[in-house]
Amino acid sequence: MKPFIYYSVVYSLLGASAVLAAIPLSSIQRVSNAPTVPNKFIVEVDTTANIPNKRAYARTLDAVYDSIKARDVQFDVNKEYEASGVFVGASLTISSTPDAVALEAIPGVKAIYPVTLFKAPAPVEKHVVSGPGDAKAIPSIFSTHVATGVDKVHAKGFFGKGIKIGILDTGIDYTHPLLGGAIGAGKKILGGYDFVGDAYTGANEPIPDNDPLDQCQGHGTHVAGIIAADPNNPYNITGVAYESSLYAYRIFGCDGSVSDDIIVDALLKGVEDGNDILTLSLGGADGWTSSVSSVVASRIAKSGKIVTIAAGNDGSDGSWYTSSPGNGIDVISVGSVENTVIPVQQALVHGVEHAPIPYYTFPALPIDGEWPIYVLTPNDLTIPNDACNPLPDSTPDLSEYLVIVRRGTCPFVTKVANIQAKGAQRALFYDNGNGPLGLSLDFPASLISAEDGLFLVEQFKANAPIKLSFPQGGEIVNIQSPTGGLMSTFSTYGPTNDFYFKPSISAPGGNILSLLPVPLGSLAVMSGTSMATPFAAGSAALLLEVKGKTAATARAARTLFETTAVSVRSARDELSLPQTLTQQGSGLINVYDALFATTSVSTGQLILNDTANYKALHTFTVKNNGKTAKSYTLSHQAAGTALTIQENSIFPSHGPVPLVQNAANVIITPSKFTLRPGQSLPVVALFTPPRGLDTTRYPVYSGFIHIAGPGENFHVSYLGLAASLKTKQVVDNTDVFFGEKIPTIVDSTGNAQAAPTNYTFAGEDYPTFLFRLAFGSRVVRLDVVQPDIKVEAGLNNRGLFDGHWFTFPHLVKSGSFARVKVVGPVAEWNSVSRNNEDFSADGNGVNVVAMDAPTFANGTTIPNGSYRLLFRALKVTGNRTKQEDYETWLSPIVGIFA
């Protein structure tokens, strides 16, 4: 049986997600919300397979095509992929989804992936620079080049010369004077390709051409500037590798999404064009390493190219929510570190004497006039959940006020929804100690400091005649950031559901000044892992220039960057714990040491696994590549242990994920030694998991084994889970979000089905399934079963599922799973992500499966009669052939009478 690999993304670079209290089931649209392209699939071909009459065909693909035709399946070929050793296959449009079932049995078909969509990349925040005097263009105290050693590499005369970097993004404005002003041989931008055209949105057909010019979106131009902007300009911009050459691969139109068959095409084109490095500032949270774009990107990296990919901006959603294609096992996934200086706008204070109040928004909040303030909770300055629930009836009409709300517990969009319900049209959130954050909300609101929030609360309690105004186009000022040099709060937390170490490293990504297309303003400051990723790509170019652009150097790049990175703390206090490695990876990239250190370490990461699959003993090798003998001292430093699940809950902790001090114990042998030039020595590390932890919080512990030599410092990162993944509840069977326990069937009236119900499938009379996953699952199945079936349904309380789904059966023909008698399969979903708490139209908060036709997965009609629906989700690390390894839900009786 060939694997059907399902992958889906809901790309969310805008940070805060939503959870609305008691969402009415009737408000959920009864329309399936899978992010797949209907009837489109990527078929991977095994060129070594034993195929009948294989010699009669010039290509394995042609043999597979004929086999498909022989099964009377109608199809069109959209794209072909012929990168031997990396990926051979085709993107097909099948005449109907049930026909795709026939593909699985065809000799030579290695895997089938549904074509899914990635939303266009967007920064967490963006500010178009007005001119050289703009405060955003002033060099910050925390120079990104100084902080990472790039300045010292430049001082040695290395600028990326001779290295080719392919950028998969929105295209590049190559007319920009700081990018050379043109495209072609001898220019900074050597070439590229537009795979989609301006009008492409992901919902229409692409119109490709040879011109990758972007003058309508700008994200790719900003990325290109971080890598390669020419120096000596009034804006203090210098690309990390400004003598490198770029290829622009435009895979997004001016708006919308891109299907991943195009991403695969662009990745392989980048290899074909001879790029040494490919960089992708895009992605979508899915939590698994098995998406087609992750697989292809990883194979390219393993073949001897460097691939850098954004870790994602879903930090507010907590752990176990990593992004693909950055989940690719061998790629360099990049997190984001904050700058130490923050340019801010200022609100003016009227009615009382007080300095202007800085707020973290660009441009100015679109609020005219002077507004009195209304503080929701004036008598509790430490309230953790201000405006997290619907406001009391005693709340006045908030439309006449600037509403003051304390940050904490729930996402900002939840607070906004609750104050809007009482008429609010503008707000300020005062900090709870987590530090500055640029908000991306469809509502005039911003964050202010805790101190300024306290001042406003005291004025309100004193009935002072205070009002605030927000000058438009006012002066921008720089203030010291309390989170400078720390991880950006938006930076995604790992690890993957299959416990791979993501992100790999971090790089500067907060408040990065770079380029925009000339028609859009030429320069801008943006924040996001999208900005950190090209910084890592430029660093990789310097690495290849110094060490030689060989496949061996490319394969070693991630380890070089991981072992020389600098640990990032969880707070500015020097006594604070290092940030969990699930967010910082191996730390902030240290480019100079990666290039010029004369010691090497064989691996950058040690995976200890969970308690059920624990690996306590690890070995790595230290080698002296210098010309003199060196003595080394090894030591252990624990990072904060991340409590990834909320207390007394099945749901992930929101970011910032809480940390505790409980640490692993490590015995390092030997802990001191001397190496002659060219000599290497194996080091053994024996780990004992931390004690005293609540396993129901699924604590992920991590840290470093430091290796200190003369004038050099290295480390090996480790990661483990002090619980068993198999015990983690996968399916959300609570009433937290809808006031009704889920999973559930929603009937034609919009209510949860609680008793036997017949459906005619006429008009709106059909069942709709709602379900959520609290954790990722490798296999999720929905089957039609007889009403008197005997099966343990431990989750029963009505409905279940996860938002990334595709109706394609992958029948298990052995084990106790197969002994459960089913009438027929409705769907199977593979490598499914957990849901977040964003219930907006584009969010991933709930999954909807509208069973609007009485058919099985193969398209045949379900005979009229009474049935139940059996829903099963495989536990993490579970055996898909064992029924006991699934969480199971059984529906009320569903009558099918079409």
C-alpha cells in the first residue's frame, strides 16, 4: 500500500488568533473548509519500481500515465517534475475526486499529495520609510550586523561574491537602484521566472512569463534587500551578502495564495538554474514534516544545497504548531530575534499634565479628535483575563470612549470582539510584562507600556478630565525596547508533532529596514520570521564564499550555524533562564564564528524523544582544525522547560509559553580534554529527564552542552519531552468553544444532533460535521457503520475532527483497526495539524465537513438506511493498524433517505 500523504496549511503571519466565547453552532457556515484545490493532486513516481512493459516507455511518468488511462480515469497534466534524485512526478487534475482513489494502486506511484494552498506572506508589522531623516532609518543600537558578526566578516573582505541565491517569494523590483536597477547577465539580479502573473490569487489559473518583476506586493523585494542591498546609501542599509547574485522566482500574485504544486516547481527550477542557496519566507502551520513542499525542500538540502525557510509567525498559538515547508527535516528553519530599539508613535495627553504616551503602531492609529478614556477593570491592575469574556450588561456604550484594556490570557482579537459588542471603536491595551508587540488587527488599537497603562487607570479612578489624541503623520521616536535581543513574541514554537528540532536557529527579524518596490515607497521597516530568513540566507552565502561552495559545505551549514550560535535568554535579566529551544532553536546566528572557528562539532542537535521512546545516551565528536593544540572544557546549561499544555486542560498554552526551572541532568564524558591539530575525540552525554514536573503539561525540556576552547565557544543543543506523546489527547471533546460538546453533527436547523435524525439531502437537509484537534494526528478516519456496531467510543459527547482534511481512503487491511466492521469509508485525513483558536473566516479554529451528498469516498451512493458515523484519530506515535491506538467517537443514528 503506497502512502497517501495529506498536507494542509493555514498560513497566519499576522500573529494573534481568536477564541470567541460560546460561538453559536448556527453561526458556522455549513460548507466544507478544506484548504485544498479541488481535484488537483501531486503524484510522485518511483523510477525504480517494477512496472509492466517499463522498457517500452522513455520515462516512468509515461508508463504511469498509461496505467491511469487504462483505469478510465480522466486527467490533465498541469506540471511535470523531473529532478532525478530529488522528485519525479506530476501535478494532475483528475476529473473527479473519487477517481483519485484509483491512482493509489497503480504500479510506479510512490505517493499522492493533494494540492493545497499557502496564503501570501505578510509581515507582522510594516512601516514605509519617508526619507533619510525618518527615525526608522536611524541605525539602531542593536545593529543586526554587529550582533551576528556580519560586520567582522565584511571587514575581512567577504560579501558573498560568486554565490547564487534563489528567492521564492512575490518577485523582486529589480528596477530598485539599491538592487542594481536592472535584471540580466552581469547584474545583481541575474534572472528568474514568474510562475503566476499579477492576477493570480490561488483560485484562478496562473499566467507565467519570464519576468519576475514585482511592483504591487513588495514582500520579496524586502527579502532581497536584506540579502543584497548595495551599501553607501542615506538609509544605512547594507545587505548581508551584497555581492551575491540573485534569482527571483515569483510564486505569488499581487494578492491571494499559491498552490504548493507551484512551490515545488519553483524549488526544482531554483536547483536547475544552479543556485547555491534557496530561501523561502513563507509557510503555513501544520506541525508535521511530511508535506510535499517540506519533503522536496529537505531533499534539495540533503543533495547539497542550502535551504533557509521561515519558522512562522504563530508564536501566540503556542507549541506544536510549526510551519511547512520549514518543517523539512534537513532545511534550516529560522526564528526571529527582536531589535533593542523600537521606533514608536506618540499619543498626546490632554486635560492633565503628562508627557506623550508612546504606542507600538505604524503608521499612526487612524483616530481623529480627542477622546476620554474608559478603563474596563480599574480596581484590579493584575487582572489576567481583562475582556476575555463578554462584558457585563452594566457596561456603558463604549463608542464614546478610548477603551483601556489590560493585556493577558486570551488573544487580542478576543478582547476586541468583546469590547466591540459594547460599541467600542478604538482601544489601547496596556502591557502585562510580556513586552512590546505590534498588533495586526482590523480595529484601531495598539499596545502601550504597563507604566503608561497604570497612569491611565489612576486618572480614570480619580475622575480626571483626561483625553488622548493621535496626531496623524506625527513624529516617530526611538525608545529602548525592553525585549531587545530576545525572541520575537510572534516567532513560532516547535517542536514538530513527530518531534523534530524546529526552528534550527534564529536571526534578526524584528524592525528590519530594507527595500520596497519603488512605486510603493522604496524602503520600509518590517517584522517577521520572513525578515530573519533572508538574513540567514545571506549568512549562508558568506559561509560558502569563505569555505567553498561544495555540497559537503552546504550539508554542514546547519550544524555550523547551530553549534556556533549564541543562546537567547527568556528575559533581559541576566539571571533569567535561556529561552526554550522550541522557540530559539540553537540560538542567534553567529556568522563570524561559523565561518572562522577552527574547531568543529559533528552535530548541532540531540533529540532525546519522549519518555516512551527515550534515548538517554548520545555521542558527538569535537575536532581541532587549528594549527596548535587546544584544551576544551565542557559544561551543561539548561534552558527553560516549556509547559506546552495549559493547566487542567487539553489545549496548548498560548504564547509566550510558560517556562519553569526543572532541568535535565547531564553527565558529560570527558568534560575536559586537549586535542592536537587535526585530532578529534568522541564525547558521550548521558541524560536524566527533569523531575517534579506535571506530565499533563507535556513539558519540553531543552538546553546546551557548551564546549569552551581558547577564544572559541560552541554548543550542542538538546530537546526532550518529560511525558509520553501517546498519552496526549488528540481530539477536542469539550464544550469550551461552542457551549456544546464536540465533535458534533449539525443538522439542517443549525443545531447539534442529539437524537436519531433522518436526512433527505434535498436542499440544506444534510448532516454537517464539526470537529477540532487539540493535538496533531497522523491518521483521522470517518466511516459509515451499522447502528448496532460494538466499538468503544471513549470520546463520545458528539462530534470531532481537524481542519486539514481531504476525502481519500487509505484502507488499513490488517490489525485490530481493520476488524472494526464498516459499511464504507467517507474520508481519511493524514498528517493532520491541530487547530488553533482563530475562528475567523480564514482561521483554523474549527473544521467543517459538509456531507451534502450521500456518497462514500469512492463516489458510490450510500444505500438508504440508518447508520452511525465512526470517527477515529490516531494517537501520536500510535500504530495505525491497532484500533486501541485511536481515539474514537460514534455519532447518533443518522438516517440516509435520499
